[in-house]
Amino acid sequence: MISSFRPGPGLRQPDPGQREGLKLGKETMNTALEEKRLLTSREAAEVLRVHVETVRTWAKKGYIGRKLGGVWRFRQDELGEFTRKRNGDG
């Protein structure tokens, strides 16, 4: 006897209105995920408004970033915190 597969409650597709993000208080899941997105060295340099080699130097010294798969990656929130500390705001 072959039974038909019925997905449980956690496997349902989101409603079309939910595709823009689920509400988490004042922020959406998409916003929360964007803040956790990993940036490349070039993207981090644009955020910090410095040359990409400066970002790589800071990464090698352990100030920011981490190596994943042999390449440097940077969290957006980490860069913001680094900037505040560098500017003496935190």
C-alpha cells in the first residue's frame, strides 16, 4: 500500500503575503537576515570607506572578519561596531 506524503506544519509553503518577511516586532526577518549577511573584502571596504588592502590588513591583525573557505568574510554589524570603536564612540 502506497501512502501519500503530507507535509507537516513546518513544511508548508509561506503565503504570498509573507514572502516579504515575517514580522519580528518592529523589524522583519529579511532585515534581520540582511544584518547577518557576510560581506566580501571589497564590500567591507566600501562600508568602511577605506581601501580593500586596509580591510585585509585589519583582518590579518584580527580586528575584523574571519576566514571561511580560505577567503575573508565580514559581518555588517561587526563592521559597524568596529567603526564606532575606531571613532571613539563605543
